[in-house]
Amino acid sequence: MESIDKLKSRISANFDGFSNQVLDALREKAIEQTKAKIALSGKHSADFSQDELESLVKDEEEKIKTRFKNTLGLGLIAFLGLS
């Protein structure tokens, strides 16, 4: 029984590490896209407060997640031959 608990904790630790890596990569991508949008608008990041920047990055994260979900869903439908 103890070995099962150890195995569970190792799997959980590895999953948490992987999950954090994915979230960090998502955050970095959102920051890059936010910087690009700010540059295209002709403004500088200094023109925004920290809260405004955080809100912009959060919005970009949500857009990335939505695009990923839509792409994943369409890929699954295509894979199953339901399109």
C-alpha cells in the first residue's frame, strides 16, 4: 500500500511540474502578443498601469486558450471523421 502512495505522489509531482511549465509557456506567449499589440497601437507599455497590463495579458491568455480548445476540437472531429 505504501508503494502505491509513493507512486501516486511521484505522478502527481510530475504532473504539477508539467502543468506549471504549460501555464508558464502560455503566460509568456500572452505577454509577447500583448507587447506586439501595444507596439502596433503606437503606445508604450509605460503608458499603461500595472493593473491594465495584467488585464491585457489575462485577456490574451483567454484568447489563446479559446483558440487552442477550438483547434483541438476541430482536430478531434477530423480525426474521428465526423466533419
